[in-house]
Amino acid sequence: MQKCTVALYGCGTVGMGVAQALLARGALNERIGDRVHLKYVVDVRLEEIRGVLQPPEGLVLTDDLAQPLDDPEVDAVVELFGGTTAARTVVERALAAGKDVVTANKALLAEHGDELFRLARAHGRAIAFEGSVAGGIPVIAAIRTGLVGDRIESIYGIVNGTCNYVLTRMLEQEMPYARALAEAQERGYAEADPRLDIEGSDSAHKLVVLARLAFGVNVRLDQIPCEGIAGVELSDLRYARALGYTLKLLVIGIRRGERLELRVHPALLRHDHPVAGVGGAHNAVCIHGSHVGEIVLTGLGAGRMPTSSAVISDIARIALGTYRTDFAALSPFGDVPDAHLVPFGEVETRHYFRLDCADRPGVLAKVANILGEENISIASVRQQEAAAPGEDVVPVVFMTHRAKEGAVARALDRINQLDVVRGERTRMLRVEDI
Amino acid sequence: MQKCTVALYGCGTVGMGVAQALLARGALNERIGDRVHLKYVVDVRLEEIRGVLQPPEGLVLTDDLAQPLDDPEVDAVVELFGGTTAARTVVERALAAGKDVVTANKALLAEHGDELFRLARAHGRAIAFEGSVAGGIPVIAAIRTGLVGDRIESIYGIVNGTCNYVLTRMLEQEMPYARALAEAQERGYAEADPRLDIEGSDSAHKLVVLARLAFGVNVRLDQIPCEGIAGVELSDLRYARALGYTLKLLVIGIRRGERLELRVHPALLRHDHPVAGVGGAHNAVCIHGSHVGEIVLTGLGAGRMPTSSAVISDIARIALGTYRTDFAALSPFGDVPDAHLVPFGEVETRHYFRLDCADRPGVLAKVANILGEENISIASVRQQEAAAPGEDVVPVVFMTHRAKEGAVARALDRINQLDVVRGERTRMLRVEDI
């Protein structure tokens, strides 16, 4: 049996899970035998890690990035540093040294995936990244080989557990956004600096990865319109619920003829949509294929154990040699064309507007006029109760029929300038019928 | 690029989907290039198939089982005959002739999988069977490699679309069982002879396949307690709904220490359980792994297109050579121990009883006495309205706390002999808290 000697870079949350699983010789060894040998753990927190791992004979703990790369015994490098600087250097050097790479680093893949894939192919090596999207849910493998004979028509879902946790808690516990976020941080669901999650960038990174696999295209991160959940208010979640909808931060990729629609933003889904009920830190990915129809994969999208499950599956594929074959043969890993995207202004969805309007006659007519002039058709209007007794401003919620982003942006600009609307309080959410 | 020459046995519903996809050279060719060559289609309905396929130059339509097996050019045989006689012969001969096998035949695998896997390994060949469970949902691959580092604690779900369709329609349309089944047959969701589906055998076949992969054991079909949906009444679906539950035909596999609990039966799931909302002909498989936690995979579980998606993914893996590596290396495909099952009498669940009782004082006390003597604790009782006005028999619905199958069977035997209970009308359903 051929052995696969592994160097693990980064022994934080996920890395520690991977190291412990490899050292425990549990389920993986039962399934594929004694093929994987963890030889190096590379991290700067040597003492701390030594205390937890109690490294056995033969495992080298080091803070020297170069040592494992220079060791010809090392077959595969597992990059769990995160970020795009040291991680990039390690991956590039590992490939150049003839080692396969396993990573869960969506930021690295979103920003430099195209070059790194080229580099890997040039060296006859592979980059595996099941852990980069949706934790332990095997969504990358599902697209890569499970649906290899399907033309993917769309892929969408929830790929950021932090945002899903925040939105779920807001609604369930009637908490404002800031409190739900603080709770997520206390419970370890959100980083001390949660911006990557909250602003949608983490989701956009993952969409770049998914779009390459599903549609066979190279997407630049800056091509993807991206809105996070930072502006979301509890009142909008409540109004949406009353209308039969749940708010989720979605990544969306849809084939539109020869072009693609790619976007990241909060969106209202009908309560009975299979993704609407996916709460807490869970992820859900829906894939619509020409043959398979729609499949939905759900589970925990992050955390030590789920993500280490995915990383270990990649290590197994590398150790067996099957992944290198896939990587060399499958077109999404090779030279792919640049994505041709539908401009965001042309994207059509339904919309939810909440306007804080003066409680006076004629207001509705002014708003409706503008919407009509911009060709936006109103599906329903509800004037809500005033937020506090005695307020002379009342929230009015509009649901529209399908309308283009561009027209909606123009209409909202004009509406917000009306003297009867408190423009800075206006909220717009997209309604998805996927 | 190495070519993989394929012979397809059986060009019925799924086979035709596979043949058309391979001839169309669509998504599969885009992803893995021009590797797969369909050389033979073997079926007795030659004229009919010729009419649909319009076979191009180089594709041989034949009813001669032996010809492709004797052709040294053929690398892989796709068995879509179904059944366990001709299918078994073809698979055995193909392996002996040094060809890899792709099949979607759960009956064949459930009855002869262990010998066939041995035979394949002895010849250094592989049997791929993604299409045998849950149509195009890549559940086999998820367990085989996605969760290769996870100890699987449980696997359960809906794997028979026909039964799920019938149960869904009964409840949604207030239809009795027989009408829902007739509709399923009209719409092509159920076979003319629906017994394999309705009686649960098809689900049990699939559970044998899943248990081998998930738990690494060999299970005999006759070891699995199996109840279908034939006795299910609309009234029970309604009572269950009022109590907050939905009835589904489940396959269940749970690790209990060194033993396994494997069973197939209708079961009540709370409305908010992720599987409860999976309706129509959809399947849902939940897998609980030591690292990944619980993942849920849903989608269409049968039909031409979804199942052909799975078969094509297997063909791709065979063509790339990766599946043969997996098959040779992964322990569930090798010599596995026989399953050590928890005897059904020791299985514990909650229960729903519906008793048609005489509308007289003292009845409840008699029933409650027996339950108490058998150590079955009552969680709730609801006396329902009489089925028709003037009836002197009223349905009484009991929900119990957890109790052993053995005790429940004894209690029901005794209850059914009470003169105040119409024993032949008693219905029992298990309530799952998984």
C-alpha cells in the first residue's frame, strides 16, 4: 500500500480537528487502511499545539514554513492558514515542489484560483478544496463528479452559517441585528471581525468557486454584485414573515442562455421553499441539473468538525490518487473561459420595499406614480401600524412583480427624494422565486 | 486520452436516458472530453429502440447477451435489466471477462452484492452503483468518499418515491390509499405491479446497500424487519397531522454500540423535521457522521433523467479509472463482517395507536391497564369523533412514550382481544425522534 505523507499548515480550529482525526487513526483508517501519515504540523503557536496534540514519535511540530516543502517525503500539503498571503506562498511552493494541495481557503481560490489551478496542472499536481464551501456537506464532489453528466442550470443557497445564524436568531428571538451578531460572536459562530461574513464577501468567494465548477467559467470576485446583511432590520423580517416569506443571505448562480447571473444578497424566500426552513448555522445548496432536476444538500457549513470532515475526504482522495486524475481530466480545472455575466441592472426579481411615509393623504399616489413611470408593477401594498404611538410616520410595504434592478434603483432614488418619504429609512429586499 | 467502450444492457426507462445522453455528447463530453464510446445496446425490443435512438454508425443494437461480453474492446458493462436473473448472469460474465460494471439494480445488490463484490475484486474490476439508491442524488458517493473520515452513526430517510408520492397525495388531496396508488400508476410513478414499492421491499434493498457502505457490514435482506404502506389509512394521516406529525415510509439504520438497528416501516415525523416536508416522488437521505454532524440530501429519487444522471456519473468514474481505485481500496467493498443486528423486539420508539373502541364507560381503563402491565407509558390520549353519526364505535388515539417493539406487540395482542375493541381495526404506527 502506497503511503501519503502529509504536512499540515495551520493548526487552528479546523487544522486541529484534522490533525486529531489523522492521529486518532479512526474511521479513515478503517476505510482506506493505514495510508495517510501526518508528518508535519506547521504553526507559530508551537507550545499551545504541543499541549493539545501531544505529538507522537514521528510528527514534527515546526514554525518553519520551508522545512516540509523541502522534504521530498512529503506528498501533500494541507493549507489551513486562511488568508491570501502566506497561504498563497505555501500553495505555490508546494505545487512547484511536486506536492498535491488540499485547502479549505475560499478567499485564496476566489482571488487566485485560476493561476493556482494552472500552476497545479503545469506541475501535474492537484488542488482539492471540498472544505472551502459548505463545510462537510460534499457539495464540491457532488458537482465535480456526481453531476458530471448534467448541464447545471442553476446553483444557489446559503453558504454562510454566521449570517444564517444571525438572521435566524433575529426572527426567532425578536432580537435586533446588533444583539444577534453579538450573540453569534459569543458563541463562536462569528469571528471577532465579522465583516467578511456579514458583508457577504465570504459568500461571494464561495460563489466564485461554485461557478467555476458548475458553469466551467472563470469569475473575478469584483464581477459579483454583493450585498451583506448589515442593513437588515427586525421589522423587515417580521413584515416578510407576515407576507409568507423568510429572509436568507443567498448566493445565486443562474444560466441565462450564453450568459450567467451571479449575485450575493439577502433575499426573501417563500416559507415552503426547502431553503427557507434551513436555520441556525446550517448551510443549504440547491443545484438544478439538466438530468437530475433539483437536488438540495444541507448540513452544518462551518466549524472544526464539519470542515475537517471535508478536508479529510480530500486527503483520502489525494492519498488514493483519484483526485489527481479528476483534476487533470475535468474541464472546470483546466483553461476555462471568462464568465460572461448579465449586468446587474438587467437582473429581474420581484421586490419588497418598505418606505417610512408621512401619514398624510396622497402619499401612496406619489409613490405609485413613480413606480408606474419606471414600469414597476405593484403586486400588493400594506400600510403597517406606526412604529410607536403618536408617530406621524408609518411604514408602507410594497411587493412588486418582476422588475429590473436598474429600474428599481432609479425608482427608489426618486421615491427617496419625495418630501413625504424618509428616504434614509427606505429598505429594499429582493424576492426570489427560484 | 484513453477511451472507455461501453455496452448497455437494458434500454428501458433509465437505459434510454443513458443511451441518449451518451449519444448526444453533451455535458459529459464537455467535462471529461470524448472518453466514453457507447458501442452496444442490448435489449429484445430492437425495432422500438432503433426507432427512438436512430443509432449512429458504430453503435450495435443487439438482443445477443454474449456478443458484447465476448468483445475485447468493451471495457464496461452497464446493467439496467433490473431483476436478479439475467442481470446477475450478465454482471458475473462481465466481471469474469475483465470488464467493469455499472448498475442501478438494488435488488441484485441486496441479494447478491456480497458475492458480486468478491468476484469483482478477484478479477481486479469494480461495480459502481450510484443509481441504485435515491436516483440522481449522489448519496452513494457522499458516503463512499465524502464522509470517508466519518464514523457514520445513523443513516435514514425516504428512498422510495412511489410510496412518498402516495402518502403525499393521500394527505394533500384527502384521497384514500387505493385512489392515490391508482393515480401514481396512471402518472407512471408506480409500476403496474407496485408490490416491490408498496410492501417496502424496494426500500429494504436500498437499506442493504446503504448499510454496507455506511457501517461496513454485510446484511441479508431477510434480517431487515420490513413493513410497507399498504395498510395505511387516510384517517391515521389526519390524526397524525392534528398531533403535529407527518407519515413517511422510512429506511432506518442506527449504530447501537457494537450492534445495528436496521428497519423499514412507515413512521411519524414531527412536522418540523427536515424530512417531513419532502413530498411527492422526492427522496431524502439523512446521514449523521461523527465529524460532519447531520447532512440531508434531497431530490428526485427515480425516473429516467435523475437515475441516468447517476449512471452517467458512474460511467465517468469508470472511464477515468478512479472508481476502480476506490473499489479496490475502500473497506466496504471488501470482506466485511456480517451485520450484528438489534433484535426487532428490543427496538425502542414512541408509538401511535388508533383503537376503534366501543363508546362505553370503562374502556379506557381496560386499555390503560394492559399498557401499564406491559410497561408502556401513555404520553397522550385523544378520543376522536365517531367516524359516522350514530356509530357506537369511536376511534381513540394514544401516543406512548418510548417502548420496546416486543412489549408493544404483546400489549396490542391483548388489547385486540378485549371485547370493547374492534381488534381487526387497530392501527399502530411508530413515531421517530431521529
